[in-house]
Amino acid sequence: AQSVTQLGSHVSVSEGALVLLRCNYSSSVPPYLFWYVQYPNQGLQLLLKYTSAATLVKGINGFEAEFKKSETSFHLTKPSAHMSDAAEYFCAVSDRNFNKFYFGSGTKLNVKP
Amino acid sequence: DTAVSQTPKYLVTQMGNDKSIKCEQNLGHDTMYWYKQDSKKFLKIMFSYNNKELIINETVPNRFSPKSPDKAHLNLHINSLELGDSAVYFCASSQGRDQPQHFGDGTRLSIL
């Protein structure tokens, strides 16, 4: 069975500071992993995905995530936060057949001026 | 043009009623999905359709039924609405299950 855990339902950073949003997964085989962003009153947008190519994945808006099998993690980072990054971020995991797709509980990112 | 559009955007109704939410995508995708997001922002996949075949059903109550008249539409019918059905429902589509999903803006369902 697969699951995904996001540590910290709320993260607050100052503008220009490093953003680190944590995601850990549990799976019997390495899964496919995704990060989505949700702005208020909108649907989800895909930031990036890992599907067993390079372990360091670059996404849109300057975000990137690194797949670490030994730590079963897929943390999302951005070197310098911008006010427009304030949103809810969801980590998701899928099996390799895309028959099962699970989202984490989400992390709300607040960016302070 | 909106890629994935859902109607209505807001739906307020009473317990016990039957309602439908419509979803249309103009991206030419072959797979469409329905998700439920509860008040705690937890997102759960409900259904997906690929070429009119149901391929995922995450133990959703049978009061919920997806209906796909064609590849561009996947409507969600809900019978005998209950208080616990209050949530935001998102439609999404993708070209193949292994490709990124494009989401609609959601339908906010409130049960009185």
C-alpha cells in the first residue's frame, strides 16, 4: 500500500528566504511522485514530477525536488521565496501503472514581506 | 478558452436532494477524473475514465455516479445528498494516465 505524508500543515518564511516543504512516502516499490500547487479558489497545478529519471527534478516557478530513496523523501525546495509563492502545496504518489493516486494532506505556505 | 471547466462553481442544496456537476475539457485528453477535497484540504480521487472505461473507483459510495457521454465530458451525479458530501469537487483531465493532470477550478458543494 502506498501513502504520502507531508510534515507541517503550515510553513511560514520571509520573502527571499529558502522554502522547504517536506514530503515522505511509503511504498513497497519506488513510486512516481508529484508536487502540485493550489492557489485560493483554484484547481491544482502540477509543479513537477518524478518518474524514475533524474532524481533531482526541476519544476516551474523555480521549484525543485529531490527523490531520495534511502530517506523515502521527495522534499520541495526553492532558494528564494516570493510573495506570489503563497499557496497550498500538495505532494502526491502514484504506483507505476497510475492505477492508484494518493495526495498528502497539504502544506500551506505563507510568505512574509 | 478554459481548458477544464466545471459547472456550477457553487452549489447549495438541501439534504436528500439529487444533483449533478458537469465537467468539460477542450484539451483533447483521453482521461478524466473527479476528486473530492474536504474542509481540511485533504484531496481524494473518486473516479477516472479512460476512453469511457472506469479505471479507478476509490470505494466511493454508490450514491455517486460518473457519467461520460463522450471523451470531452465527465459529469458527476450525486443522489440523496448527505451533510458529509459538503466539499469542493474538482474535475481534471490528462492525455494518458501517466501525463500531468489539468484541473478545473472546482465546484463548492454545500449541503444545508
